[in-house]
Amino acid sequence: MKYPYRCRCGHDWDVYKRVAQIDDPETCSECGSLGERYISSQIQLHGTKVEEYEYNPAFGKFLRGKKSRDELAKRHGMIEVGNEPAENIEKLAEQNRKERASWDKATEEALRMAGEMKS
């Protein structure tokens, strides 16, 4: 597998090695100090070409850009925060206000009845 490394001097390089060797240290060819393995958004598939992917925690997998993410979100009935049409937000806010008023009225009625029972 291909693993990206970075040194304190700013030099980046890739190392191909087996998974069993993942913890073996790698030395920077520029300054000679030990480099650190880091997580890259580039992954290599089947030893062919490198593609840009992003890990999306909402879906728990790597996705191939915004178009792929949007298609998957649509299939799951999800919408990206901030992309909701304004009229839908207004409708939801009005629905929430009505529900809140209904709960407030029910709470007041329950409290009134509880007060009458004490008397």
C-alpha cells in the first residue's frame, strides 16, 4: 500500500510498503529526520490511478466528491444544512410554532386542573 509521510522540514513523500510494516519508521531524504505518517484524502485503488476521495462520516464511507455525496444523500432523504429552500424553512418554523402553542395550551390546562383538584 501507499502511505504518505511528512517531515518537520516540510518535505512530503510517499512510501510503498506492506500493511505489516506500517509502523516501521521512515527517514526524510531532505533532512534525515524521521517523518510522520499522515492521513491523506488521496487513496490508490487496485494499483492503478490515484483519485480524490473524501471520507463522509454521515455515510461511514469514502465518497468521490460532491456529486456522489449529493446523489447518496438524495437516496437517503437527507439534505445538506444550508441548502434547504427558504419557503420550506418558513413552513417548518410555522409548524413548530403551532405545535408549541398546542403544548403550552395543554400544559396550562393540566396545571389548572391540578390546581382545582387540590382545592
